[in-house]
Amino acid sequence: MALSIALFLFQTIFIRSLADILSSPIEYLKGVGPYRGDLLKKELNIFTFKDLLQHFPYRHVDKTKINLIREITPDTEYVQIAGKLISIEIIGEKRAKRLVAELRDTSGVIELVWFQGISWIQKSLQTGSDYLVYGKISFFQGNKQITHPEIEPLNQNITNDKFILEPVYPSTEKLKAKGLGGRQLGKLTRFLLSLLTEKDIPEILPDSVTHQLKLLSRFNAFTSIHFPENMESYNHALNRLKFEELFIAQLRVGMIKSQRHRYSKGIVFSQVGDLFNTFYSKYLPFELTGAQKKVLKEIRKDTASGRQMNRLLQGDVGSGKTAVALLSMLLAADNGYQSCLLSPTEILARQHYDHFSEMTKDISLTVALLTGSTKSKERKKILDQLANGSLDILIGTHAIIEDTVQFSNLGFAVIDEQHRFGVAQRAKLWNKSTIPPHILVMTATPIPRTLAMTAYGDLDYSVMNELPPGRQPVRTVHRYEDKRSQVMDFIRAEILKGKQAYIIFPLIEESEKLDYENLMKGYENVKAYFPEPKYWMSMVHGRQTNVVRETNMQRFLNKDTQIMVATTVIEVGVNVPNATVMVIESAEKFGLSQLHQLRGRVGRGNDKSFCILLTSVKLNNEARERLKIMCATTDGFKIAEKDMEIRGPGDIAGTKQSGMLDFKLADLICDGHWLDLAAKMASRLLDTDPELNATENLTLKNHLLLQYGKTQWSKIS
């Protein structure tokens, strides 16, 4: 007893002696200690008092509401029951061992079951005593059951507490077994809050913001999100803290963008010259869409401003991003500057090169291709042309960013499918010119608006969501594998019309060997339907050498083969206007974004095109939902929104490794209103005080510096 009092006094003195109580190690909080502290660190990443404070409850239980056992039905999810423990016993042996107890209330009996921490739980429970139990209902052999319930001695005075809404926190089975379930975490959090004052949780938002939006103080918000007096006070706290998260994120990206605009010197493209005008008026083979014209105006304005451009161009498949890139490069050439296009694969780089060369053959422009397989003699010629300024446009893979590649005057760089390149790789482009080149990063993966505002807010970004004239939306249908012969008959009919088809097999990546065997088996099955020499097929996959892959792709491009059997290596950028059918085998194994990208390989000409999603008969609900969305729309932005709903923003934001999406409370899917408001308020604040040097903004600035370190911008994002 004396030892525990001494420990408590030491903890209290130690904690209060710290300048910042919230940075105290979690093991120094009363009720934790070294053993539980290690568990909290390993299981929930709770290392400090602050981490515990920001471990928010996922629901609150009304302590005055007690369920009766007889009222439980198969539709019941969570219950809170008060009753007497009438039995407790260990059943089974070794790994099959479990602890089973029975709790009785006035209406019936329910089983309580534990598979972990059995010895500890058995010692802590006593038959004949009254307990309050909370947990998720299940049924086993017709019996009502709660597995690993939250359980504590029943306090008859429970309703006298000011806070009748009890928080329930995310926990783990291991923590529950050691007496650190959701409710026990609540007791630790309540004790922590009793140690804190408003000085420990100071206000960081400017008064102008909190007053205008009538927000709770920060201290009250943290108190009420854990222990609200009622649901109204909880919602006020939740909204305050959601807004704070989003506001800080918008402020951060806004400062990065603001600093870039103010301090990033850029090359000035002062004129639209003969190359651009001649190509646009005489050789551009199609009318630009309204979206393409709008983006070109934005690029023209950026490159004439004297500031370095850093623009993200997101466009749906087939929207014409490449044409915008080419016209922007002609603008650079008109002003005496070189351009480059960095592509993720050799196939795509060669395709861009062929496309650019064909389109610009009648104007005075030099274009070259540099990849890992470029021969030494050709490579030396290209490097010499780059150095002496006689080469206008260089297209290539990561070979472009090697140190030996030196430009005479690089003024414009395009990065295609930018998420395929690491930040360090992309940043090497920055050093290819004395004054940083203008950067246009392109992605064919449409990004939901809320995700773009948050993860890409530091970039200027443009959206293209129109198809060029004459393009028809691809018709998408779902077929089960028992209709395979009809699908093959349809492909045969299209081939008879002189068209071509893709058949795509998934890469599951559990086993490269297994994937290869599945692909080869699929190839042989397709061959059975389309025997040579009447039909010819190409096959493309990741295990082939570049030369073999290039050769097989070229045969398909040249119409020497009618069918391309491939893995997702052809997901992005491959352009075969004559291909009108895309069959995706085991489509249930693909994500929405990938399905949409694959579908984008057809419909690139003016002929009606089709995407057939072939699946097994057994589908889970999520797969069924994905296929339904694919068949309902070809709008990549709608698909991206749905993809974010299903998978969450973190899973689809691989293009940006910034930590900007690590929200604890805000939800980009549901909180668009708060995001818009946060963006507006952050923008307004930075317009008046871009460095946050005003007295009322210094606390906010210090918070940003503590949270993110010295604010700097990513020059290539």
C-alpha cells in the first residue's frame, strides 16, 4: 500500500514537473505502469499522454439504458446488460480452451465467452456477484452469446454520474484480455483529463475563426468528445475537432502553395510563336475539347507569370492529356527552350515518341527517344544534341534523369503517370536546369475532389473530363464464366469486322510462378477458341524481356495479331484505336480504379467498343458492388468517388506520400462541407497573413512548426 502511494506521488510530481504534460510517457499515467504501457505502445501506438488523449471513442453507450436478455434478436448488434453471474467454467484443453460464464437478468440467461486471458479473467470474476456487461451479440447453436465482453462490477449509483454517455474505445483482443478493453481505456482517459487544464490544451485557432463559426474551445472540445453530457455536446465537440484537422491540413498546403508562388522563380514563356500556331492551325488532326482549351490557357498563364509552374493535370482515360502536353512543349520550343516527357514504361515512352514524331513531322521540330535499351551510338548522338541545344523534345523512361543526361536549356518537363516515380527520382529533373523547369505532372487516374483538395492542395491542378469529338462511351457488361463461349463468339464476330481484342488476366502477386501458370493456362484456353493459323495472338506479361514484350506489343499495334492476352502491364497508356473489345478475366479480383484504367484501353477510335467483365458465379457483396458501378458509368470521377467510399482515401492516395490524409476524426467521404469551409477559411487567413506572423496567429504558426517541422514545399510533387 505504502509503495503504491509513493509511486502515485512520484508519477504526479514527475508529470507536473514536465513543461508539456501531454508529452509524458504513457507508462507514467496512474493505472498504466511499464507492463501495460508496453502493451498500449505495441497494440495501439499510444506512447504518450497526448496519444491517449487523441485515441477517440468510436461510440458512446447510454449508461442509463439497460437491455433485457429476452429482447435480444438476431438483428441486435450491441447490448448493455445488468445481471448476476451464475456460473463460470473452463471448457476444453490447450488451444481449444475457453472460459464460459452465464449471466442472468430478470428475463433470461446469456453466455459470455473468452478465448484469451482466461486465467486473469477467471480470477477477476466471482459467481453470485452483479456485473454490467457490454458487447456485440452473436448466436452459437441457437444460444445468445457475447464473445470477449466488456465487464465490470455493477455500480448501483451509475445514473448519478454527470456524464451518462460512456465512451467505448477501439481496443484489441490482447488488450481486452489484459484488462484494457474499451471501457478501461475510458477510465484512464478520464483520469488524464482530470490532470489537464486549459493551459495544457491551448486554443490554436484564431479568435476570428472560432467566433465566426461559433466553435467550442479546444479544451472543451477534447473533454466533450470523450465525456459528453449529451449527444448535442458530443456533436459540437466532434465538429470542432474535425474542422481543426481539415483547417490545419488546408493551411499547411496553402502555405506551401503560397510560398511557391511568391518565391519560386520561373522561366518566362513570353510568346506564342510559329511552331505552336502553325501546328494548331494546320496539323492538329482534331478539334480540341473545351476542357483541353481551358487547361492550355492555365498553362499559358502559369508559364508567362515569371513563377515556376507546378501543375497537376488529372484527366479521365481518353480525355486528351497527351495533346495538351505536346502543345505545351511547342510553346516551350517557341520560346527557345527544350522539353522532356518522363514515362513509366518503355512501351509507353515509345508510343509517345511515335505519336509525337508523326504529329510533328511537317514542322521544324526535333524529337528523340531515350530508354534503357537505347544503343550506345544513338545515346551519344542524343546527349550531344541535348547539350548543344539542337534537340527540342526528349521522350523517355527513367533514363532521362541519369546524371549523364544534360540539357542545354530545359524549360518544360512532363511527368506521365507521376505516381510511378519516386519523389527522389522526380526531383532530379529539378537539377537539369539553372532555373527550375516548369513541371506538368499527369495522371490518368481520376482523383476525387475532396482527396485532390487535401493531398494535392499544394499544387495547382487542372481537370479534364470531356471526351474528344467522335469518341463513344465504352459499353460495359458483366458476364459469369458459364457464358464464356458466348463471350468468345462475340470476340470472333468483332475480329470478322477487322477489329482486335484484349483479354486480361489478373496478377494476384501471391506467387509469381502461380500467376504465370494461370496466364499460360488462360492463353491455351483462348487458343482453343481461336486456333492458328486462322487467328493470331500476342502475349504480354511482366516476366518477358523488354525486347520480347515490345515485339509482341508491336505485332498487335501493326494488326499482325488479332488478340492480345496480357496481364495488367498494359493498364496505362497503350493506344490501339482498332481494338474494340476488352475482356477482363476474374474481374472480381480487380479494384475499381484498375478496372476503369483497363477499360480505357478500348474506345480509343471512333468505333463502338465493349468491356466485358468475366467473373465466377460466387461473388461477395463488395465485388458485386464494384461490378455494378463499372456497368453503370464510364465517368472516371464518379468511379473514383465510389472507390474512395469502398476502400478509403488512404488506400487510393498512393500518388502522394505526405501524411496529409492521417485524419483521426475527419472523413473525406462524409465531411465535404467541413472541408470546403476549412479551405475557404484557410485561404482567407493566408491572403491577409501569408506567413502567420500576426500576433493572433502565432500560436497557430507554432503548432504547425511543432507538428510538421519547418514549412517547406515539395518542388516536384
